[in-house]
Amino acid sequence: MTNDEAQTETPRSYFLVCGLGSLGQYCVAKLKEFGVSVTAIDIALPSIWEVNNIPDLLEELALGDCRQPDVLAKAKIQQCQTVFIVTSDERVNIDTAFAVIVLNQHVRIVIRSSKQNLNELLDRSLGNFTALEATQITASAFAIAALGSEIQGSIDLLWLLPLLPCPSVIGLCAEQTPNTHSTKKFT
């Protein structure tokens, strides 16, 4: 590996969160559960921390406008695997996505946006791009989207069984499922 390759290689566990409102704070907390390094940008220090110890979870907190190249550079955008753009202003989010892609063409962009047509256009134009509507999705889903195809883990789906007719494929009926959720018996 040459020196140039070493300088442009992106660590696979470095994330940036733009916007530390409620969603941004929960994204930081969820990402830290995966054991990754997280840096954040916000225009000012939040007056209320909804998640305890967020400042302690961050490698760095850059104050400034996340659309500005110098602020993104201070937050080490060139080293990021993924950037979450989750401010409450959709226009800021879109502008930030364009600023990010100029500075790091290999970064995965996960953006908070409800603009369906624009999101589809950005997905086709930017490539490694995911847009999620905050009112329909949780911080965990934002974190999972950032990890893309590199997700390694498991989840318990047995709680879904009561929602299905008797799932003979696995030989269990809803009343036989080992869960603590309410079950609905099917006839």
C-alpha cells in the first residue's frame, strides 16, 4: 500500500452525526452500542441533552454550520465511513449532503428527509445514499442503515409470530411462541 492509498483509506468504524437534536443524540447512543467512533456537528451546544453522557460518547463535537467545508473538515469527514445528516431542517440536510459528497466521494450518506421524489433523485445521483423520514423510523434504523451490508448480528423475530396465521413452516402456532408479548390465537 502506498502512502497516498493509506491516507485515502477510510476506517470502517468512524461515523459523523450532523445535528444533535433528539434524533441525532439517539443515533450517537445507538452507534456507540456498536462500539464505533462517533463525531458530531451542531450549530450550537444543545440546551437539553435527552440522552445522558452524549458529550462523553463523542470523539469530538464540532460547533458550526454542517454545510460548511471547514466545519466538515474539522469533524474529519475525509475519514468517515458514514455521515448521518439529521438536523430538523430538510434544506440544511440536502445542502449538507452535497457538501459532504464533494469532500468524500466514498462516504455513505444517511439523511433525514421526507421529500420522496427528491430522495429518489439523490439516491440515483449520489449513489451510497439513504433517506429516511424521521416520523416513521427510529434512531436504531438510522444506525442500521449506516452500517449497510456490513451488518453482523441477529435479532429476535419470534414476537412477529402472533401476527401470522399458524406458521406451519416452522411448526409453531401463535399460542406456542416463547415470548412475553401478547398473543392472538388463530382459529
